[in-house]
Amino acid sequence: MKYRECMVDFIATETETHPEQISLDEDFKNFNLDSLGIASMTFELEKLHGKDIPPTAFSDHSTISTK
């Protein structure tokens, strides 16, 4: 599973939204994820991909589509 797909699935689950309704260009802060939610998503991404993600990743990159 790609990072983007994983983030969409996680945000959809956390916000009780259908994945198709999650915009890749929506700012993370608009999903109303608290710091625990962001930490949980980071953990899931690291677990799935076996790579460390810097703690600043979601403040450095404000949307899912950020490259």
C-alpha cells in the first residue's frame, strides 16, 4: 500500500468519512486530527513501510499530495 492510500484510509477511518471524500489537497489541520491522531497515523505508516518518518513530516508537508 502506498503512503497516500494509507493516509487516506487512516483519515477516513478516524473521521468516519468515505475514502473517496478525502481530498489529497486538503490541509491536514482541516481533518481535525489531534496530535495523538497524527502520531497514530505516523506509526501506521512506519509499520507498513518499515521506514522512520520524522516527527515534523506533517507540519513540513501540509497535505497528502505534497511531494
